[in-house]
Amino acid sequence: MVSGMPIYEFRCRACGSRFEELVPVDGRADRCPECGAEAPERVFSPHAPAFHVARTPHAMRKQERKNAKLRDWTKARFKEARGRGREPRARASGASGSAGGDG
């Protein structure tokens, strides 16, 4: 395994050929593999385009249905939890209100 040696792209000034070479980070390519000219210049390669998953219309509808189911399920659980969270306060305030009326 080679570590610390990225692949760089170079262009020969003499013949114009482009090539890639594995060189140290601070190093340079020695010669052009095509014509043998010395000191080719390093070229900055463009970034790769973002990865995009192409989906069929059927797959998109299927995912939308799954998302809707998940959203409804999550909403129902939230409402249940909110209702359970309010119950103790309602019983506590109701109990203290009736106790205050008797005394």
C-alpha cells in the first residue's frame, strides 16, 4: 500500500499530451511519458459532479407513500405522548381544586 502519494494530472508543454501520475504531495512529474520532455506542468482537475440517484416515477410514488405513512405514524405518536404528558397535570389540578372546595 502506498500512502501519502496522490494521483495528479499533468500536461506536457512540448507535445500537449495529458497524463496522470502518482507523485509525492510536494513532488513533480519528472518526464512526459509520450515525448520524454522534462518538467510537465501540473493541471488542476475539475471536481466530479455530485452523485444523483435517478428514480423511476413508480419508485418516487412508492417512496412518497412510505414517507406519508411515516409522517402520519410519527404525528400520532407525538399526539399520544403529548396527551399522556398533560394527564398528570389535569388530574393534579382537578384533585387540588376539589380538595380546596371541601375545606
